[in-house]
Amino acid sequence: MLKHFKKIDSKGMSFIELMAVMFIILIFATFVILFDPRPGKNLEIAAQQLATDLRLVQNMAMAAEKMGLPPGEYIPCSYGIYFNFASPSYTLFEVYGGTAPDINCTSTLVSYNIEEIDLPAGIEIATSSEITFSVPLGKKSPVATTTTIVLRIANDPGYLKNVIITAGGSIDIE
């Protein structure tokens, strides 16, 4: 049955064939890098990171203690995150209301930035807002409203992710 086929030398691939295969692989790799089939991947990562940071400042507010501190120590009144429209980052902050035992969380407030968080490349914030969580309950302030933080892909505003903080303090991603 195999009489009609010539025997081929098995010396391997020639240099030209190897270069052709590498060129084809390079073309496919370029298309994958330039035309990512999952444009929302970084957006999903950014939304998860933001929700995690919101839960972090909420937990910091719930863990803060106002009682039993030595005189002269600063007392936290709230923790929060500040968002700036069309920015690729947001800022975590804490607000103090004086020193023990003279705590005044209604008028004498001093704010300190804890950290600035950079979003993944190409992602920006599509809203301008500030979310604060009051000490010691960790409830969102103002309590009566639900706040939505919108994240989007900078060069394609059609891709959006919403991080929703309800009046009771729960945090969801849509």
C-alpha cells in the first residue's frame, strides 16, 4: 500500500520554514495584544478593587474606638473614599474630630489622606463623589441615600461597571 509514496528525509525543519512559523505566531500574538477579546477584564478588576477598598474603610470605621483613649490622642469620626470625575485614581481618607476627651465630630474636623489608589490602565471614574462611613457603626453618610460609583473604560465609555453603596452600608457591583 505504501509503495507509491516516496520516503522523505527526516532532517527536521529548514531555517526558512522555522522563520515562517515564527512569523505566523508573531502575527497572532500581535492581534491578541492589540485586539483583546475581553475589553472589560480590567474594568472588572477595578470594580472588585474599589469594592474591596470600600469594605476596608467601612471596617476601619466599625473597628475605631472612641472610648478609653488617653487624653490628647486623636479620635477618628469617619473614614471614606474620595472620587474625582475622569480620574484614574481615588483617595482613602480619615476624619478626626479632636483629641480625647474633647471629641467633636460635628464641627471641628480634620481630614488626613491614608492612601491614593491607582486604577488599572485605561480605567477611569465616571462620577465625582465622596463616600464616608461613620464611627463606630460603619454606616454610610449620608445614611438616607444610595450612592453609585461608575467606573468606565477611558477610551470606550460604553463599557461601565457600577459599584453601589446602599443606605445601610452594603456594597454591590453591577
